[in-house]
Amino acid sequence: MTFAGFGEHAVEFYDGLLADNSKPYWEDNLSIYREHVRAPMEALLAELTPEFAPDFGEGKVFRPHRDVRFARKDTVKSRYKTHCGAVIEQGRGGGAYYVELSSGGLRVGGGCFHLQSDQLARFRQAVDTDIHGRALERILGKLRKAGWQIAGDTLRTRPRGFAEDHPRLDLLKHRSLYAVRTWEPDDTLHERACLDRVRKAWRQVREFNEWARDHVGVSENPRR
């Protein structure tokens, strides 16, 4: 398939899902999801995979349903995800090329979205060294200047084993670290130019992802 933009009813579909996250709404609008959201996302990912997947990872479009099999019924607020996401990654945490469509528009991202304990140890070890830590600072500085938001879960206090005056203490406090960028719904979302938008963004975040691949990598812990 050739990507030609998301369907004209893609954003409207998620507006409705936000208002009515129910099985009847989902079933009534399933054809819109498949045609205006899922199929274009699969086509987008297919066109980007040859450039970004080699020597990095594999691509997939996330399923639309939340896993509520083991959740108490009274705690389940939404059965269906209010966005469609796709990613190219080796494994969670070691770098990712991410794209997401929702009622808020288009969102792209990269970096370490979730770090398990062994990944976090490797991340902090790399940040602690001058050569790799300074390289990451430089990469993040470039992304900020290009309009990216640097985010992630952080500790309130310094991690054990590091000095209070460590030159990269703010980075060491991170338990996840990623860059994100968002465009509100516009005409480009429904045009082939959306592909160029995502490709350009992923190229900007490539150096960050390669740093994460080389210094954090895939978790060796058993999957829970």
C-alpha cells in the first residue's frame, strides 16, 4: 500500500471514542477505524520501515484494545485506546521510532520510553561517563532547539551512588527519557505530506535512538 494520508474521518473517529468508549460505538464505527486509521497507519509504517528498521528493530502497529483481562471491572475506564500508535524498535526501552494518531493530531517520538532495571543501570552508567554522557547532552540540546520536548519519569532525589554535584545529575534522575513532538490536526494529516513530516522527525531523533540502542539496549530481564 502507498500512504496517501489518514482518512478524512480519522480525527472525528477518535473524538467520538473519547466521548463514548463503548463496545456499541466501536462496532458501529469499526469500518471507519479500519479504513481511515488502521490501514493508513500500516501503510505509513511500511513506507518508513526500509529506512529506519535495518540494524535497529522491527515495526508494528499497536492493537486498539487495552488488555483488561486481569483488571477489576470497576477500575476499567476505557476498553479501547483513544489513539493509534506504531513503532519501530528492538525491544521496549532501547530506543524507538514512534508515531501516534489521536483526536489531538499527530505525535512522534523517540528514545527510552520504558526502562527496566537492567536497562536503567546501563543508562546511568553511560550518562556517568564523560564521553557518552556529554554526547547525550549534546543530542538532547539539538532536539530542544529543533522544537522537541524532552520528557520522562524522574526521581525526586539523586539516585544512590551518585554525588549531589554530578554534572549530569538531572539526566541521572531519569527513569525514562524520550523526545516527543506534536502537530494539531491539519490538512497535512490527510495528505501524503504527512509521510514527509514523520520521516523528517524520525531523522532528527535518529541519533538519540542510536545512542539508546548502543548504551541501553534491550532488557535481559524476563518479561512480566
